[in-house]
Amino acid sequence: MKEFELIKEYFSFSQSHSDTVIEGVGDDCAVLAVPDNRQLVTSVDTLVDGVHFFSDIDPADIAYKSLAVNVSDLAAMGAKPLGFTLAISLPKADTKWLEIFSRGLKQASEAFDIPLIGGDTTQGPLTITVNVLGTVKTDKALLRKAAQQDDDIWVTGYLGDAAAALKLHDKAQTQALSESEGYLWERLLRPTPPIRFAKKLAKLAHAAIDISDGLSADLGHILEQSHCSAKIKVSSLPLSEQLIDCVGLEMARDYALNGGDDYELCFTAKSSMRNKILNLAEDFKVNVHRIGTIETGDKGNLQLVLDGKPYQPKRQGWQHFSN
Amino acid sequence: MKEFELIKEYFSFSQSHSDTVIEGVGDDCAVLAVPDNRQLVTSVDTLVDGVHFFSDIDPADIAYKSLAVNVSDLAAMGAKPLGFTLAISLPKADTKWLEIFSRGLKQASEAFDIPLIGGDTTQGPLTITVNVLGTVKTDKALLRKAAQQDDDIWVTGYLGDAAAALKLHDKAQTQALSESEGYLWERLLRPTPPIRFAKKLAKLAHAAIDISDGLSADLGHILEQSHCSAKIKVSSLPLSEQLIDCVGLEMARDYALNGGDDYELCFTAKSSMRNKILNLAEDFKVNVHRIGTIETGDKGNLQLVLDGKPYQPKRQGWQHFSN
């Protein structure tokens, strides 16, 4: 099957989408309307076979996650989704694989309300690159550098689930998972970045980042770029009962602090915003938890406290090329 | 070396660029200003090691071409460059390779006046995905579907050079190339999409496409989407003297029609625009040639004529996954 037919067949499901997509797939570029008084935000993430996902994962899950991890970056800016492009390299034009992949992509596209506006299909080792576009009100993006002294530190959802699920891969291939394990596995396969909540959060919060490399590492970027420090109450970390059920409380905290792959938000806001944030979270059925405070002091210093004493986790945040 | 350090070290050269880049590399998303009364255009292209470039090519040339082929898509819309993201998968963090690669990327970024605004570095088989962003005046993009009956068909530059150069790879590695061969080889490595010319062309032309898969195939997309046919005078195809020197006139025409990798523009315009187009080309030192006419008749029918008779080239346009 030829490239153009592939694109037509599997990646044209957003053709009739919103009135912001003037021209979608099928020309040299897509053409999009950007409303006045809004800025454009954009981010790109690549998922590589065997590095970012297991080779035997359902292609629908690979597709879903490829888009979700990028939408998570839009959420971290408080942005409204505008569209995304997909660049996919495939060893061969496997129509069965593509059909399942495109089904998962369409599910994610609809779940996050972001249309597919363009793409490129090439022959090569399986590699998926998604570039997302969104808009924010002019100068209202949630930036990493915007945390302020005495801000509350919040996170959405529960942390550590996805990182713990990495250990379940072999079991998931050969035997039935327990109910708790099944929940963790789903959290790894299908992240749920709180994109609608985040869009409204932009006017309540100061700084935000999405948690992809682990809370400690990602909060660290906020601290570094905002030239401040932070204190986290380890007992306030949101842990799912399924995670505690599977790995115990201490390991659960470790995964929450340094696991990664959560695709939840970490954000900071004035303490006077607490009620508004809780109400917003309720409106969008998002769990939010206040876990600590922004402090002055050494640039980037992250203090973990449990029962009034310093807490030392075992693992460090995930880094590519760190070996 | 860790991912964040890699990005900082090699891909932060556009930090202080234009006033349209509000936030560049370093947050969850880049933030860009889009002027009022302009639409956004975007396109993505992937280059895979061993498929789109020879593995032993200088990394600076790989980088240059990765950006150039994407800028070519902006040119085909008549767009002004806004910025680009780079997603690169590398087998290992080879700092020497990255240093040379980033040098070539910076050269292209400056040559085409388009800043690097974000990226992702991952471990995997060498794959380079560039996503370009540009802007056009609202509803003034040059679309494939906009060709009109009796339009002139024009192309920029000379066609077929890059396709012919593919045959020179082995020779280029082991011996000196002739002057003509060296010219062709450079045309393959460093495409020169006429981006500044194209931006001004938007108000003179109807339809446009960039020539990446060969003139016949790419003009074919205009014909298909504009529901028209075309007649091309084969004697009017712009052929470099170096190409004719290397492969002879007949093969040169073949390469020009069906070679691909030119990254020049094919566009259509009213015959009353001829002088304005020639003047614009002179202003921007771009070669333009009028090669045929848009006609009514069978959808997508491309008639090649030489000395008043139908002309039959030997090769067909390049397609991925065509085997």
C-alpha cells in the first residue's frame, strides 16, 4: 500500500472537526485559525519501540499513550488543544497493525478533544512522534518559572501507579492480573492528563509542570527555573489504595516521588486560591492534593519531610542516556 | 550525559531569537505569538537513517536537510516561518556527532530564518522528525486545490539534480567528484527551498506544492485536488547544465519529471501575473520557469509533450512502501 493511501485510509478521521481547522490532512501544511488575543503553545514527544513502550503492547494503547503524553504538556501550560501532527516510522505497512493503532489514536483524539491535522508515514524502526498545538490567553500560560514564595504545591490524581506497573509486564503477558494490578497496568497504558481542568486552572495557578520523570525531578525544574526551594510532606503524597496494596506504603512513596510516567500535573498557587482550586477540581471530577509549600532558600532545594524528620527515598528520577 | 544537559548544550541556539518566540526551549511547551489576521500552518517530516539519508553522511548535512525539507512545505503554502521543533532519536549520546549535527541545524535555522523552539531527545534508532510552524495571511495560503483553468504552471530552480546525485554516493566516499558531480551532490545534501520568494508569491499565485516525490507525482496532487488536467512542455523543464553533463539530456528529463528530492516549488498562476512573477523572482534571485498550462478535462490527467508529440518517461514517481 502506498504512503498516500495509508494516510487517507487510517489518519483522516479528523477531517470534519472543528472550525479552527481550516485545512487538515492533505496539503503541504495544515492551516489553523488562532483566535485573536491568544498565543500558540507547542510541544513534541517521541515514543520509541522497546524504550518507551513494550514491543508487544496493543497498538491501540501505544497510539493512545503517544497522544496522551503530549496532551499532558498542553495541560501543563493551561492550554486549550488546537491540533496535533503524527510522524510514524513503521518497519512495514502492516494494515492490521495500522487499523488498530488508528483506532486507539481516534479514541485519544476524541477523549482530549484534539484533532489530527497532519502527519508523515515513513519506513523505519517503529518510532512515533506527536507534535501538539494549543492556545493560551496572551501571557497567561502556566510557566515553570512562575512559582512564588509561600505558594501551595498541588498535584492532580495519584502518583506512582504507572511506574509500579512497569514491573507487571511479564505477568500481564502470561497470567491474569489481580484487580489492583489491573488498575496499575491501565494507568501505565492510558494516562489521563487533566486537560479540561488545566485550561481553567490557568487563571488560578502560578507555575505548572506535567509529571513525566517523577515528582522530584519535575518539581525540581519548577524550583530551578523559579529560583526557589520547596518542602514536601511525604504523608500528603496521593497514593492509590491499589498501589499500596501491591507494593506497600514505603515503596508506594518511592514510586510517587521518583517513578515517572504519571502524566498528572504538579502546580503551585497562592494559598488564597485553595477553595477555588478545590471547586474547579470538583467541577471537572479531578482529584487534587496539596502536598507542600514553595520556600525561599537554596535554588532548587527539595526538602522531603515525614513526621517532622527529613525523608530519604531510595530511587532517583528517570533520565534518558543516564548510563 | 543526561537528556536535559544534551538539550541545553546543543539545541538552545535560538533562545534570543525573534519577538514572536515568547518562551523557547525549556518549558513543557514553547509559547509563540501569532499576529492577528494570520493563520497558522504546520507540517511534519521524518528522516530515517538508511532510508532518507545515507548513514555515512556528515551529521551537519543530515541536520540541514531535515530542516530544509520541512521549510519547503512552508514555502509551498506561501508562509512566513514561525519556528520548528526537533524530535531526535539517537542510538547513543554521541557528543561529537551532536555537536556537528547542531552546527548544521543552526546553519539551516539561520538560512531560512526559523528559530528552534522545542524538542525531544530519545534513545533509539537514528530518526529525525522536524515539525515546522509558519503563518499566512488569513485565507491566503497557497493550496493544492486552488489551480484554475488556463493557469500557467511554473517551477523554481532546476529539477532532477538531487535524484541523479543519489547514484554518486559510492563514488563520493572513495574518489573526487567532477565539478558537475560535486554540484549535484550538494543539491542532494543541501536543498534550497525558496522560502522568502514563496512568502511574497502568495498574493500572485493560485496553487502550489513542493516537489519532493518528483514533478509528475507532485503536480499530480494539484491536478487531483483542483479537479483539472495539465499539459507540460518537456522542452521547457529547467535542467542544470551539470545534470545534462552528467547523465545526458534524455535521462536529465527523466530525473526532472520523476526523480524527487528537489525541494523546489511547482505553482500555478494566471497568465496576467507573468511579469510580476518574473520581477519577484529577480528580486529574490530565484530561477523560475514556465513549463505548461492547466487545462480542463479528465481529473488529474498529465500530458507530457515534446516536439508536438506525447512524451513517455521511463521512471515513475517515488513512493514509500510501494514494494
